[in-house]
Amino acid sequence: MRIVFLGPPGAGKGTQAQRLKDYLGIAHLSTGEMLRDAARAETKLGLEAARHMQAGELVPDEVVVGVVADRLADKDCARGCLFDGFPRTVPQAEALDRMLDRRDMPLDLVLALDVPVGRLVERLLDRGRMDDNRDTIEERFRQYERLTEPLLSYYGRRGILRKIDGEGTPDEVFDRVHQAIELAAS
Ligand code: AP5
């Protein structure tokens, strides 16, 4: 299966993708993690990405699409992939469609995690990652609303979008994710 996790910062994409990866035994592609790895390694791409991430901005589409294209060529992606934090713009979604079409691997499901913004800010401030300060969080939400939210209509029109209530414990949310997967597979 190929599954996209959509949702605002802190909605639980990474938490749920990790659980679903263990459950389905397929590859987990977190663009946030890949970009943070590149930043830690201080590669040219990583240093450019770090500037955008620290400001709460999205990393340019061509950079992120290049990173995903390289990762998709890895063997473990042939069995299936969970995309966590990608795509995040309509051009990225179009690029993903082209990459998957070329491999004859359709996207099966888009899971959109829904959590009220107030709860998300609390979660992120509690976590305290390098980009989890109030100013950066506000900018990340602005970018989400402007550039990522349009993907709800993009995938809604295709009939592969399922909204998941992201409130409750991680286990409760995973039960809902699990049900959506079972329904899609039946
Ligand atoms: P990324 O790492 O993807 O960050 P994000 O989307 O802002 O998401 P988060 O990791 O903050 O949250 P999440 O939804 O994964 O939630 P999590 O499970 O971690 O991206 C970082 C940056 O990289 C971006 O701002 C951008 O600059 C760049 N980037 C990445 N992808 C890009 C792309 N495609 N295009 C351009 N730029 C890109 O949970 C958050 C916290 O809440 C954790 O502490 C967790 O333990 C807790 N939590 C989770 N679930 C629950 C629950 N049910 N109850 C209570 N706490 C919970």
C-alpha cells in the first residue's frame, strides 16, 4: 500500500506513521526526518534546508521532491510506503503522482489527522524540538494553511481522503487509523 499522512504540525503524523510502519511492515518516508538528517550531516542540501526549517518555512519543492525521488528508488519502497509530511504543496502532490505513475504504484489512501490548533501548540511546546518555539510554530501553521490545506480538496476529489480524529491517546488514534486501513483494503 501507498499511504500519505496529512495534518498540521504536531497532529501526530510521525507518531502514527511509526506505528503503522510496524503494523504493515512497509517503508516510512518522513521528509522532516530526512531533512534533519541532512542538516546534521551539514551537507549543502541540509544546510539550505536548515535555514528554512528554523524559520518555520517549507523547504523549496524541488529540493524535497529530489530527496523523495532518491529514497523511492530504494528496494524497500517496492513493497509499500508511508509518506509522512510529504506532499505538502500541490506541486509536490503532482510530482508524487508522476513518480508513482512511472512505477505503476497508485496512491491508495490519504489519512488526514484532525486536531484543534490549541492542542497542537501545547504538544509542540512540550516536545521542544529546534523548530518548536512560539514564533516558528505560528509560521509553520501559516504555511500549513496556505500551502498544505489545499491538498485536502486535491485528494478529496480523488475519493482517497479519510479524515481521522487525532484527539485522544496515541493508541486511540491508532485504532481509528487501523479501521481506515481495514476499510480501504476490504
Ligand atoms: P516535520 O518534521 O514533518 O514537522 P511537522 O509537519 O511540523 O510535524 P511534526 O513532526 O511537528 O508533527 P507530527 O504531525 O509528525 O506529530 P508528531 O507525531 O511528531 O517537518 C519539519 C520541517 O521540515 C517543516 O517545517 C519544513 O520546514 C520541512 N519539511 C518537511 N517536509 C517538507 C516538505 N514535504 N516540503 C517542504 N518542507 C518540508 O507529534 C508531535 C508531538 O505530539 C510529539 O511530542 C508526540 O509525542 C506528541 N503526540 C503525538 N500524538 C499524540 C497524541 N495522540 N496525544 C498527545 N500527544 C501526542
